[in-house]
Amino acid sequence: MEIWDALGQGLALILEPHRMLLLWGGVLCGLALGILPGIGGVAGTALLLPFTYNMDPAAAMALLLGLAATTTHGDPISAIVLGAPGHAASAATALDGYPMTKRGEGARALGAAYMSALMGGLFGAVLMALVLPVVRPLILFIGSPELLALAVFGISMVAVLSGNTPLRGLTMACFGIMLAMIGSDPQTGTLRWTMDSLYLWEGLPLVPLTLGVFALPELCDLLVARTAVVEQGKMQNNWKGLWQGSADCFTHWWLNIRCAWIGSVIGAIPGISASVIDWISYAHALKTEKGARLTFGQGDVRGVIAAESATCSREGGALIPTIVFGVPGSAGMAILLGAFLMHGLVPGPEMLTKHLAVTYSMVWSIAIANILGSGLCYIFSSQFAKLAGLRYTLILPLVLSLVYIGAFEGHRNWGDLFSLLFFGIFAWGMKHFKWPRPPLVLGFILGAILERYMFISIQRYGGSWMLRPLVIILFAMALLSLVRPFLIDVKAHGGIKGMLSDFHAPKFDLTHIFPIFMLGLFGVMMAEAVTWNFSAKVIPMIVGTGAILFCLLSLLNEVFKGDTHKRREEEALARGEVAEKMHMDIASTIDHMETKDIILRGAIFFGWMIGFLASMALIGLIPTVPIFIVLFMRVEGREPWRITIPMAFCVTALVYGLFDQLLTIPWPGSVLGDYWVWWKTNIPSA
């Protein structure tokens, strides 16, 4: 009865008009920040925190949780419409959402994303309400060995996310783990792969890497194709598509519930990055849904549902350890913890006794915010879907300007922009050489977690940590996930003997350039790692050895594999016996073009990006934005001045008003800006 009373009191608190108004304000801020690439809810929460000083605790939490719960609702827009996820949390959504848009079903994908987000968010809130009184012993049971095992299980998902190329997927996962180890080693302080750059001492930030790996290749292909994302004649009715996508969520309600459960549970585990939740959920759907291995990655609405329901359910789960233990599960929750303390809310028993009504007002805040956020997205979705029909010369200038700003949020350093450019070029090559990108990001997200908890587990438990029940279960599941694709391949080719037969003399072609480049890169990295302290090099050496082995096996397989292998694969696929035969990535739509044209136009795209950086270095970011937009629109598309000038003015006003004045982002220095500061300091006024 006490819990029911607290639920009622919490609802009464949040339904007070001024608190509902604040909740609305938080929802609007969350949606706006979610749409902008790379900004995310952390910056918004930090921005709103000072405004809560004079509020009561329930009102302050309504404002902050309204923002936190709906930031992910805006994420899918760019991922689905443009194939350019603005945040790591929506990267998995793009795998099926963008192909749906390209065949004219963008509205359906958006409808499915919003309804699954609503259902997932409500599920997370309900789960939080139910488990708060009993969750303490469950969370106390989870230690560093379980977190390590969960990270290993997450990395094992690369076998599923690699489609028909598990060796390539494992190679890129190992590379992602190695990238995560760049910086100062937490055990010994050894600088690993920093190339004498101060920027890399703290490691590579996630945002520039994610934007470079997923956003830039799709934007580059848009310029290469020189068309809209989808032709106007192929676009379905937007409102019909929205309703169809919503109906899909109810058709696949059990998938929605399962993935929301995954998001809530993983979100409640401190120390596991929220950015990995959508990938684990997506891989779960890929393994369990009937026929998914033939259709996921090609525009299957179930892929959108799986990713979005898990992503939007995590806030309810992430709030649990913050309330019960004062242990934030993410950077956003860390800021929220500061708000708790600022308003006299001490995490622990008091939150479940003395302040139970306020605690349940947070549950209601998350639930109502999800309803409001999804409703607003539905209202404007028909307009968002129309973006896919616009000419590329109208889309790219705006999106690229925001991508630069989002990437700069990583460390707020010039290195963020160079990282964006490097990973953009690298991932564009991955896409067209058909090396899967999801394993790279998954390995990067989980790499640092794996190494950190490995050392903690060994130091605290010795070797006994491997005998803990949950660790054994998770390791067994990870082993099964890694081995299963190989077993299916063996079965499809008539056993080991069939796989080892029909090899011919080596045949080399241009596609082998990429694995040879990767082998050279791994060799250089390993040569440097040999000189480090033992504790600093042991994990990098193990991972690097695995990367070389997987990459070499993949290369040899391609070089020596005979035509009979390919014929058997095609026959087995036609019989439906090899369900894994897929390329788990966003398919390219420009493969029909001449290679020289693709390379030339790709060079033009990255030339525009380099020119943007050069202009920033000379005159600064804000003056560069209008110049870039005008030049791009006039040179690339001969757009009329009546469109070009308003576009340049509006985007520049947005950048200046929101990012410069409101968020007060410290922009990178420029030659002109530095000279102006020197002039004002050293030249006396007349």
C-alpha cells in the first residue's frame, strides 16, 4: 500500500501545472538536441542544471528527466532519413532505417522508430517502478568479473554483426579494441599509440569516430550519386507510412518487449556504455527473429524496432543505480546525481523511504516525457520524411556544418576534426571494400571496458573470478555466438573437407588492397607495443595478434578460394540453407558506376571537407559556415541565389545563436582570430 500511495503522490506532484510546463520544456530541449549531430543530452543537462537552483526537487527532476528521456527520440531522424546517425545510440537504427528510406518507406521507418521508442521508454519506466524496492541486492551481486564477462559477450556479437564475413568482422572488432586503448594506460601511465600528440593522451573520443564511421560515408555517397536519397515518385504517403510503422510495432510486440528488457537491464549496470545497448539488442533480434538473417541490413522494419526500443528504455534502467547507490551509469546520470545533491536528495535508503514520492515522480516524468516526445515526433515526421526527397545540394551543406560542430564536442580540440576526417575516409573505404563497420564501433565502445575490468578482476579475485556462475554463463554464450557462424559455414560446404578443397593458384585484385593495408597497420602498431611495460602491452599484444591472424586468414581465403566455393554458396543460399549470407552494413547504391567516377567524386567530397577545415584554420568556424554553404550550393548544384542566401543566413544564425551564445562552445583558434587578439592586446587605440 505504501508503494501505491507513493505512486499516486508522485503522479500528483508531476501533474502540477508548473511542473508539467517544465517537463514540456525539457522534452522540447531534448528533441532539439537529439536532432543535432554529436551534441546529445549531456550538454543539454549541464546547460539546464543552473536553472534548477530555485526549483523544488520534483520540478527540477521533471525538467532534467524530460530532456534526458527524449534526446534519443530525435536521434533516428538523421539516421533514417540520411543514413547519417548523429550519435552512437542511433547507429544501429541506420542499418535498416536508411535502406527503407531509399526505397520510399522513410515515413514507415520513422513511425516504427517513434512507436518502439514510446513502448521501450514506457517499459523502462514501469520496470523502474517495479524493481526499485527490491533491486539493491541484485545490483550488489554484479562485480567487475560480471562486467568483464558482459563486455566479452557484447564483443562476441561481432560474429552476428559481420554477416557472411565473420573473419572481417573479428578483424575490425580487434582494431576497434586497439583504438580504444590509445592514450595513457590506466595501470602504468604508459602512452600507447599517441604519436607524440597531446590530443591522444586521453584517448580517442567516441563522437568523432561514430560520425566519421557512419555519417560521412553515406553523405559522401550522396554526393557521388548526385541525386536525392529517394526519388519523389517512389515516396509513399507519409501519414500512411507513419501508421504502418506504428502497426509494425504492435505486430512485433514481443520483439519490442524483449529488446526493451535488454535496454533496461544493461542500462541499469554501471560501467557499461549506453552506446552498446542498441548493438546488443540488434544482434539479439538478428539471431532470434525468423528470416532476419536474410533481410536485416536490407531495410527490415524489425531492425529499427529492435534498436530503438532498447535505446529508449535505458533511461529508466540507468536511473536505478543512481537513485539506489549514487553510482551514475553514464555522464548524463552523473550530472543528474549532482542535481540530486544540490536539491538535498541523498541517494540510498532515503530515496526509497523518506523521498519515495519524489522518486516515483521521476518514474512518471520519464513515462510522460516519452509520450510527449513521441507525440511531437509524430506531428513533425511527415516533414522530416520529405527531407529524403530534397536535392543533395540542399541537404549536404547543412548536415556537414552540423557534423563538424558535433564532432568538435568530443574533446573540443582540432584533433576531433582531424579524427572525423580520417575515420570518414577510412570507413568510406570499408564500405566499398565490403568490410563491416558495426564491429569496429562495437569493439571501440567495449575495448576500454574489457581491459579495465580484466585488471580489476585479476587483482581482486585472482583466478577465481572465472568460476563465478554468471561469468561462466556469459562466457559460454559468447563462445557460442563466435563459433556458430563458422559451424554453419562448415555444414553448408559439406564439412571441413569440403571447405578445404577446391583452392587454386592465388588471384589478386583491387579488393585485396584493404586487408594488405590493415596488415601493415597492425604490424606497425604491434612493433611499437613490444617496447611498452608488460602490464601496458599484454592486452594490446593479445588483441593485435588476433587482428593479424583474422585479417590474414580472410585475405588468404579470398586469394586462394576457387569458383566451386562461390557456386556452392549461391546454391546453398538459393535453397535457404545458409541464412548468414549477407553483408551486414548499409548497402551501397553507387556500385553500378565506373570506379574512376566513384573515386573522383569521393575525392571531391573529402576535398570540400578539407577546404572547410582550411577555412576554419584561417578565419574561424562561424565565418566559414556561410562561405562554405554558398560555394557548395553554387558550384555543386548551381542553386539560385534566392535559395542559397537564405540558406546560408539561417544556418549561420542557428550556429551562432545556439552553439556560440547559448551553449558557449569554445571554438578552435584561427589565424585571423589570433591576430585580432594580438592586435587588441598590443596595438594601442588611437
